[in-house]
Amino acid sequence: MCLAVPMKVIEIKGSSGTVELGGLKRRANLQLLEKVNVGDYVIVHAGFAIQKLDEEEAEKTLSVINEVYR
């Protein structure tokens, strides 16, 4: 089973970026989205950013995920 999670973009190099969640950093392909900037939150699935979302929505989603996995 794969889970898509919101992660914050902390660096962009070409068509990929470094995304972070709780201190965990990963590379993500950003080609599926337009105009991604450092500081944006994106949903990452299987190494690809598949959707942008605002910080409030990202925090709500992360809160729900944390409740489920406690």
C-alpha cells in the first residue's frame, strides 16, 4: 500500500526538488505541477509531487494522519 503525504518544498533544482516532513528529506519530481516554489506544500506519491495545497490544508491532513498512526 502506498500513502501520499503532504510535504514542504525546501529546495528546487530543475524539475525536481527536496521536500521535507518532520525532519525527513526526500527528492521529488515536480514535473507534474506548474509553478512550484520553495515553501509550497505538495502531495507526494511514489516520488512525484501530484498536487499543491495550502499550508492550512497540509496541516489538517498531517494532523489526521498522526491521529491514525498513534
